[in-house]
Amino acid sequence: MAEVSLEENGCSGHGSPVPEDSDGEKEDSPYLRARQKLEELLNKNMRIRMTDGRTLVGCFLCTDRDCNVILGSAQEYLKSTDSFSAREPRVLGLAMVPGHHIVSIEVEVESLSCPQYL
């Protein structure tokens, strides 16, 4: 079992206080850094690959603690069974992707020439 420092959790009764943000999180906490990264991804286009082979492309709107993702203006691309069946995407609009079905997430790099994904 891993040891947890009381100072890391803000339970220490001595020492100088660690600055907190408006939500009460410490400025240097991993939770705050993760939250800031998620906030940077808001309204960015992303591609989500799912366990059943489908791919959803849409605008990242929110997530929750279970890693479920909400995409706006989402389009669904089915996994093609052969190389000749390039189908048109199905327009879903607002879509919730369960976190346990997500295989990978790629975020579109904003570019003037053509969309590229990280």
C-alpha cells in the first residue's frame, strides 16, 4: 500500500499554507493541472475510437469522473469491413460516449491547411 503524505492532502497542522485556486485546489496539485488541461481541450474537435470499431468525431463539451465524454456536432464513422466500403458518416449531433468503451482519443491540432490529429 502506498504511503500518503499528510502535507500533500492539506492535512498538516504546521508550515506555510499552500496557495489555492478559487475552487480550493492547491496551485501545484495534479488535480488542478489535469483540470486545466481538460479546460484547454473544451470546444476542440476530437476523434474518439471505440471498442466496437466505431469512430466518433465531434466537439469536446464535457467529461465526468467515470471518463464518459460528451461530444457536440458528433459524426459516427463505422469500421469498414473491406477496403472498398468507404461510407458516409452518420450525423449524431450530441453524443455521450461511455468511458469504458473508449480505446483512444485524438485532439485536432488547429491548423490553417488541413486538420491534423495528435
